[in-house]
Amino acid sequence: MTHKKQHYLLNRAEEANVLLKEHLDQDQVVRVISHNDSDGISAAGVICNAISQEGGKFHVTLVPRLQDKVLDRLSQEKYKLFFFCDMGSGYVERIGRLNGQSIIADHHQTMDSTGDDEETVVHVNPHLFGLDGTRDVSASGVTYLTVKSFNKVELAGLALVGAFGDMQYANGFTGVNETILSEATEAGVVQEHEDLKISSKTEPLYKALAHTFQPAIPGISGNLEKSQAFLEKIGISYGIKFTDLANEEKDFLTEHLTRINPKIFDTVYSMPQEKPALRNLEKYAEILDACGKNKKYSVGLSICLGERDSAIAEGVEYLSKYQESLIKGIRWISREGSQEMDYVQYLYTEDKGNKKIMGTLASLGIELEILNPQKPVITLSRMHQDVKVSGRTTLEMTQKGVNLGFALEQAAKSFNGAGGGHNIAAGAMVPYKELENFKNLVNDIVGSQVS
Ligand SMILES: [Mn+2]
């Protein structure tokens, strides 16, 4: 059944490929618009690499959202083919009115129409065929399907980088991602092996462990002193590099870390042909994510497009800066704790550095057992007149009835704000002057969800 659905999706992607090929044959410049996050940058990388390998030309722009003003600008442009990645499904009709023809390679559920009535649009989205675009395929994967007929299996690795970026990997890949992975491994483009998932093997161990956040190691991640103390306690010199350890020491360390978090020893996916810094798919996604968070989208794109050495060095630098800011943030929540109410807990900041990472800090605070996992964490970042809100909780709490998307939407609406999202992670924006009322209302709503 699922296989059949994937087949329908692939047929639609094939239609897109035919349209793309027509324009490439006529030497038309393809206008690519993609999202500026890790998945969007990977998707842009997939399509732009494919186009240039086919001898074609592209003009690419990365945007945070497909707002009206972006579409207004595009409607002035004279390109014959527009290619939207990681966005567009919510604007099928407007895209249908652009001057040229369009391909939409998206995986979001928001849709204004299926696009079946639009003569100038080929709409490729798993949801149109009853497939799950939240877990089973990201935009880079959907985009990859549209160029598959060009025999582009070497781009399958990048297609999975986007899936990592969108957090679609959970103890394995499923659905379309799984199909892409097996093609990639069969072709030798991607290799799987079991390994210790620490952030670096060539940095002093105490740093490598403190900088490991995926997965998080409670009592060690984000804390250089505790990382050092842990290594001293098990009798491994903290300044040594992992690669310089004797084999017994490697096993010994692995054993101790696995006791804290079994996920630390797990499957690792790599591209043997890639530059060392990008070989590990998950790390590649983290580098692109760090470029995105630093608003250096073009650096991320350059990395994907193979304009390598300087861009990679820059991307790696952004990643280590990001890790530093997480360490600072973790130090802050360890010191200050959260403000607990009966059913939720709050973290409030006006600090510029913290504001950028509040959602991640909320998740890490729970994972690292610094914050109480029994109460959803709601972060509040002051932005002039408004407060930006992010909420995170655990799977267990959602099973008890917590739905943060609903709680934040309802509470924000009550005070002239807006919000929404998923049961486990959500966001909102509310006026600062209503903050205390908003906090009380969220607490009440979550209280009613769990009782
Ligand atoms: Mn995406």
C-alpha cells in the first residue's frame, strides 16, 4: 500500500523532471526559491547541483518564509521556470499566476489547493498521496525525487542531510527517506556503521564530550568542568584526543558513556567521497543549520554546491560558535533554574545570545535533566513590544494530554497574539504588557489538559 503511494509520488516527481528537462534543453535559467534552514539549503543544493551537472543555469534565493512580498517580487520576474523547495504548497494558486511555469517540491501539510487545476504548476508533495511529510521525507528528499531520472544517486546523501536537519531521523529513517537511504547505500554513496557519536574525535576529550548535544549526555553535555571530572573519575586523561586512546580505553569510555545514554553508541551515516568535515550526514546538517542560524545562508549553499574550502571552514566555525552559545545558555539555566508554576515552567530572557537558542535550550534543559521533565518548558524572549514564546515538552507529557500547540494558540489569541504548532513543540508571539496574564492562562490551559 505504502509502496503504491510512493510510486504515485514518484510519478508526480517524474512529471516535474520532464518539465525541468524541457527548460534545460531550451537553455532557460531556472529560478530556484528555497527555505533558509538546513533542509531548505540541502534541497537548494540538490536541485542546483543537478541543474549544473546537466549543463544548465540557475538563479537561487533563500528566504525565511514565502511571504506575499516575496511572491510580489517574483511576479515581476520574467523567468520561464520557477522551482520552489520546502515551501509553496500553501500558495499554489498564487504561484500558478506567475509569469512562468512552476515546480513545487514541498513536504508541508499546509495547502491552499492540490494544484490539479493549475496548468502551469507541477505540485510534488507527499501529503497529496497520503504519505507523511513530517516524518518520512523532507524537502531535500522530495527535490531529489524530481531529479532522480537524471541518474543523480550521488545527490542522495544530500537528500538525507535535509531529513536530518528537519529532525526526521528517530532510531532510523522511515518511508521515502528509507527508500532513498537504501538506494544510496546500494550505490555506495552512503555507508552505515555503528560508532560513538561524540562531537569530535580530534579535539581534547573533555571538550569533545561537553560539545556533544546529539544525543545529549546528562551531567556532561554543555559543561566543561563536569566533563573533565567525569574523565578523571574513570581514569582517562581529559586532554587526550579520542583518536589517541588505546583500543581498550576507547571501549572503556564507550561503556561508561553508554551507561549514561545508550544512544551515544549508534548508527552513523557517512559519505565516504565527501570532504572530512562533511562526511558525517548528521554533522553536515548541523553545519548547515549553524550557517542558517548565523544568517549566512549563502555559506551553507556554497558548501552544498562544492565551492569548498573557505566555505567549509566558515561553516565549521559557525557550528563551534553555536556550540559555545549552547554551553553559555546551559550554564545560565543550571544557575538560574526556571520559574515553576503548577503545570508549566518558564525561562525568561532579554539576552541577545540566549534569545536565538531558547527553543533548543528548553529541549536540552529537559534532556540533560536540569529542568523538571514533568512540566512543559515555556521560553519567553523579550523583543521590543512583544515576547517571542517557544514551548517544549516530552513524549510522555503529550501522552498524558499536553498539547502545547493548542495551549499556546488559545492563550496567545486571548491577548491579541498568535501561536500554534505541534503537541510537543510550539511557538507564539504576545504583547509584552500581557505577559503575566498570558503566563497564568497557559498554566491553566495545560492544567486542564492533564487533569
Ligand atoms: Mn523542511
